[in-house]
Amino acid sequence: MKRNSLTLTIGALLILIVVLLLFMFQVRKSEVAVITTFGKPTRQIMDPGAYLKWPWPIQNVHKFDQRAQNFEAKLTEGQTADSFNLLTSVYVGWRITQPKDFFPKFAGNPDPIAEAERVLDRLVGNAKAAVISKHPLGDFLAPAGGGNKFAEIENEVLAAVRQDLRSQSYGVEIEFLGIKKLGLPEPVTQQVFERMTSERQVLISKSQFEGEAEAQKIRSEAERKAADMLSDADSEAMRIRARGEAQALQSLAIFQKNPELATFIFRLNALESSLKEKSVLILDQSIPPFDLFRWAATNISTRAEAR
Amino acid sequence: MERNIQKNGLVNLLVMLGVGVAGFAVARYSQSLAGQVSSLFVGLGVLVAAVSWFQMRLAEREQLEKFELEELARGHDRSALFEAREADLFPAQRSREQFDRFFVPIFTILLGLIEAGSAWLLWRWLAKSPAAAAVVASVKDPFLAMSMFGVFFLLLFILGKFAATIARLEDHRLLRPGAGLLMLCAYLSLAVAIGIAFVEGGFPRADFYVAAVLCGLLALVAAETLVVLVLEIYRPRVKGRVGRPLYESRLVGLLGQPESLITTAAHAVDYQFGFKVSETWVYRFLERAVLWLVPLQIAALLISTSFVIIQPGEQGLLERFGRQVEGRTLLEAGPHLTWPWPIDKVYRFRAEQIQSFNVGFAPDPAREREPVVLWTVAHTKEENFLIANRDARQQGAAAEAAGKRTPPVSLLTVSIPVQFQITNLVSWAYGNEDAAALLQNMATREVVRYLAGVNLDDLMSQGRGAASAELRDRVQAASDGRQLGARIISVGLQDLHPPVKVAPDYEKVLGAQQSRQAKILAAQAEAIRTNALAEAQATNRINRATADRRATEMRGLAQASLFTNQIPSYAAAPAVYAQRAYLLTFARATANARKYLWLATNTHDVIQFDLQESLAKDLLRDVTVPAPKSK
């Protein structure tokens, strides 16, 4: 008997839990909910808390995340006002503001959020292409304050998407939008690579020939400076020597006392100086002191003595 | 009173069919993997229940036929009755025998193949599911799913228990397979509901694990069915003894009645220990108490959810019926008391942990170990960023005139790891569905925007440090603008270089710059040498001139002095003095000279000199020896 009452109690408890689960539901702070009665949306819940409902299949609860959703739209190619092809992608932040409007449009899909993002992606794509075509490339690529209109372009796209959304009543609102990627199509990228390579080639040539020219200038300057130094030194040396000569000239007056002797001595000095290096002399017996051979060691003198 | 089990069989079949369809719908709707796998078990139960029910009908017809024949036999002449062939007399019996002989084995083979094939396909399906790839998979509308599977459990359990009891008490062998499957499906529904509860309780992969266990169970049942088929060939047939239906799984029967598991286990323990363990008070207590011990455990589990310990470095968000609890929204590290699940729920976050993401690259694990990072080798999955090119902008007009239009941009590869910390968990968790992804998007946007406005060469050289600080400030401002509740710790310009394709040309520029510098330095060295030597030479020349000057002066003075003394000597003996001076000078001067002396005077001589060196023509011309004075 006791065992049966325990079984009954546990069974009743389980049934109570099941019933509670069937009749109650919770909505988190991060959620909103739509209650459908026989498939028709009849109530939307925007505030968190515990709520009652009729059990399935009479009523059903569809919960959605009410926080800002964030997705990256497709990278698409567009043309700027100055006819450059530009790849852009944006990230978009959106939020469910009216679950009752959102539900019938997207809840038929297994993943309503993903479906909503697909729809938003198309809207953003249209708005983005329209805005980009109004701006030249320089509006995207310029220093801040130097013509860069990044933020203005984002705001224009955001305004265009919001306008589209207002007319559709999807029950969502776009909160923010930002450009996430800027790129170029592959063929243009190749061209940019080629141009970057050419720019580098210019720099390489510049460096090479500038170095050569600079080196030549330095060498030439050094040689000129050396020549200047040597010519200065030569002129200085000449001046010094001239001073020496001038000083030496003062003693010439003494030689004038006996010019014949002076000349003879100078000639002797000259002879001595000129024979300082390795010399070969061919002398005959008329040159003193070899003229001694004429009298002492020749046949003539021998024969003369015999006669 | 004879019970009409055919009706029970039909009820079992219809209930299983209904639960199977509803269970599959609920499982698909709630995206519960375990729910979908359990629906397959119910589907198999429907097949088995259908065949059982058909067999029951045949058995009932056979019984009715026997009864009618017995009635006829009592009212007619027996001999006349048995003149007809037995096959004509017992068509229902014959039909039942044919069914048992042919249809049941074929059905069992098909059942085994379906079970094996389903186990294989479900296993592959599970392996490909997001939950298997460790992506956090959530069950949609978990309360609905739990309550529905709870209802299925109750329904199947009550019906299964009833069918199993009747089958056991009244020995209806054909009711057993269906009853066993009803019970198993009831327990599987409970397991699915518990799995979903665990998912909701913070174990997101619980549903996946339950589904995987069910797959394994299905494979076991398939193996058992196939083994039973093989053993059936060798089973001894005893006349009059009716065997179990071939498609009845003993494993399912065992799992469908856990109490029989306990009995079996008790017998095994008794056998192992050699005495009646199952008769000890502990065992009997456990056997009696199991009914309330299990709910007690569940209650204890629920109460344990009232004690929450937030680990150091973590923060928790407390929600009561989904609402923030005033004054206790944020739970700091330490123990906390809450209402049990599902009234209160705590969501934990590693708020103090430094988190990071990358902008401009995706790490490539295969190349991360490379010790050298070069511009010319892609070391990550790199992305090219557009950067304004002022030089190209200037060249643009000329290029456009030449009919070639290239955008005035350059491309740059950057690797920017960004580190951040959550500072306001409430803003972080409730403001955005995926705040980390949003922060990464905003950081990428700031990088793109910043690069669009700077010069490539400036950025790659002296502007690098300033860029890092500027980017950090910009990302922080963007984060604050969206009230993300994050603090940007650092934005590191880890790697910044031209794309791999053009990087070699950039290196060549650096090489050319070095070569230019080398040439200039070599020229400077040469200039230094030239100037130093010239300076030395100049000094040398001046010194030599100074020396010459002094020599000239001194020689002049000396010669003058000598001459002054020579004059009296010469005056005293002019010829002798001159001859003496000449001879002394001649001897001194020619001491080292090679001398050839020609003495012949009276012949016409032909003189040949081979002096090896050319002599000056006027070697002797200017040398005049003073004529000797005649004495």
C-alpha cells in the first residue's frame, strides 16, 4: 500500500511537471517571443519573465533573439563615379523590433534569423551599389580630412537601407553599418601588382645611379681637393726655394772677387755632381792624369830613349 | 475469460504510429538529434507491432477454425468429415504456418538490415552534424520538446507496462515483442527529455551524446537480430513446442524491463559469490528503495542547482524566469545561492580573461612553427588591404593620358592581433548577439579606414608605432560608441609588408639602397685616402722646399766662405792650385765610374764600344780639362 502511494506520488509529481512545462514558458532578457494560436500570431512578448500559454498544439511559442544581430554582407563588385571597379563588403547590425511583423515573414524558415539576414543582404547590396556609384575612388582612399568620406558613405548606405526597410515592415531595424572590406577585382589587383613592381624598379634604378653619381662626385671632389693641396704646396715650395735662392744670391758677390776661379770651381763642382751616379768614362791619354801614360809607359818614350 | 489480444496489438500499433509521427515532428521542430534517432526506434516498433498484430490475427483465425471444426465434428459423421484433405480442412492453420515459415524469416532479415543500415547512416549523419564539430548546438523550444517527450514517455510506459504484464501473465508470446519495444521507446523518450534538460542546463552536447548512445544501441540490436537469424538455422525443433517470434529481440526485452536487469544481475552476483547476496538486507534495501532513491537523486540534482560557484576570473549573469534580478544581476567569483533550475539560471562568462582576435589574417597552424618569418613567404592566410598611394595618384594623370587606368592604390598585407577584456558583462552579453564578432568587425573596419588614409612608405617605416596607438584608440572609440563593454588592451601591428607577390621587388629596393650607400661609402673612403695622401705630399713638398731653401742658403754661405779662403791660395799659385783642385776633384768624382782608357796614338783606329747602355752624345763634349800650363 505504502509502495503504491509512493508510486502514485511520484507519478503525480511527474505529471505536474509535464503539465507545468506544457502550460508555462520563459522569455529571457535577451529574447522576444511570439505566441501563435493554431498557427496565427496572436501575442508578442517584449519583456522577460515567465508566462502562461495553452499547451501545444493550441498555442505555440516562437522565441527570437532580440539583441543586435551582426552579419557580414557579401563582398560585391561595384563601379565608382570615376569608373574604377571596387569590391566592398559591409557588416550590418540589426535587431528585431516587432516580433509580430517579423514572425510571418521569416518564421516559416528553419532558421528565421539567417533568412532575415539573406533578405537584408539583398537590400544592403542594392543600397551599397547605388551609393558607391555616386562617389569617386578618392572618397574611399584618402587621408582623414583630405577627402576621405568613409563615414559619409556608410551613413548614406545606412539611410538607403533604412528607407527600404520602412516601406517593407519586416519588423526589424538596422542599427549600424560599417565598411569592412575594400578590394579590387583580380585582374585589377594584378595591374596594381605590376605598377607596384614598376615603382620599385624606378626606386632601384634611382638608388643605383644616385649612388654611382654620388660616388663620382665624392671622388672628383677629393681629387680636386688633392690637386689644390698639391698646387698650393708646389707654389709654397717655390716661394720657399725662391727665398733660399734670394738668400744664396747675397753670397754671389764674394765670387765676383775672382770670377775665373769661381767659374773653375763651379765647373769642378758640376763635374763631381754629374759623375755621382753610375758613369762610364772613355778616356784617352791626353786627359790628365792619364796623360802620364804618354811619358812613362809608351813605346815612343822607349824608342826615344834608345835613340 | 479469454482476452482478445488482437485488440491490444492493434492499440499498440496505433499508439506507436502516433507517437512515432508526433515524436519525429517534435524532434525535427526542436532540432533534437536524440529525438530524431529515438523516432527511428519507434518506427521499428511500428513495423514489429504490425507484424505481431498480423500474426495474432492469423493465430486467432486458426483458433476459430479449430473450434468450428470441433463443433462440426460433434454434429456430423466423423468418417465423412475426414475424407477431405487436411489442407482443405485447415486453411487458416496452413496460412499461419506459411506465414511463420516464409514471411517471418524474410521480415526478420529485412528488419536486421534496416537496423544495421539505419545505425550506419545515423552514425554518419551525427558525425556531420554541427554538434559533432564542437559547434554549440542548441535545442529549439526546449520546454516544449521536454514536455512532449515526457508525455510520450508516460503514454508508452503505461501502455507498454500493461502489454508486458498481460503478455507475461497470460503467456501471449506474440504480444511480447511489441510490449518490449513500447517499454524501450518509453525509456528512450525519457532519455531524450533528460538530454534536452541537460542542454538547457548548460551542457550543449548532451543531446548529441544521447543520440550517439542510441545509435550504438541500434547497432547492437541489429547485431543481435542477425545472430538470432543464424542461430535459428541450428535451433532444435521439438514438436508441439512453440518458440519465440524470430523478430523478438531479447536485448530490447531486457532493456524494456530494467527490473529484469536487476534480477539477472542478482542471479549473476549470487553465482559469483557462492551465496545469496540478493537475500542480504543491503541488496533488499536497495531493491525496495530504488523507486524513491531515483526521484530523491533527481531532487538532489535540482537542489544542487541552487548552489552556484563562480570561479576566479569568471562572472555570472543571474536570471530569474528570464529577468535580471535586481541587485544581483552580476555574480562575482565565489559561492552564491539561487533558486533551483528552471526558476533561476546563471550564465557564466570568463570576463577577466584576456581575449584576442586577428585582423587581416587567419593563422595557419602548419606554418606557425616556422622559425623565420619572411615577406616573400606567406606564413598565414593573408588578406590584402588597399592603401592610398600618393605617388601613384600623381602618376595617375600621366597613365590615364596614356590610356592605361590603374587605381591609384597600393596593396598591403597586415597581421594585427587585437587583445581585449570584458569590462561590462551586462552590456557585453545583452547588447549584442555576438559581441566578439561585432568587435572584430569594428576593428577590421577601423584598420581598413586607417590604411585608406595613410602613405605606404610612411606606415612601413617611422609611422608604425604611431599607427598601433592610433588604431587602438580608434577601435576603443568604436567599441565605446556601441557600448560593447570591452577594453581594448592592444592592437599590435605584428606584421606589415607588401603582398608576397611584390615583396621581392621591395627587398630589391632595400638592396639597391644598401648598394647605393656602399658606393658612396667606398667613394668617401677613397676621397679620404686621396686627400690624406695629397696633404702628405703637399707637406712633403713644402718640407723639401724648406730643406732646399736652407741647403741653398747654407751652401751659398759655405761656398762664399770657402771661396774667400780659396782666393789667396789661387792667387799664390794659380796653376798648381787649379791643377790640384782639378785632379782631386777628378779622382773623387770618378772613383766609382767605369773607365776605358785609350792609349794608341799612331794608328788609325776603329773603335767599337759596346757599352750596353746608350751614352749621352755629349758625354765628353762639355768636359774640358784646363790645359796644363807650360812650365
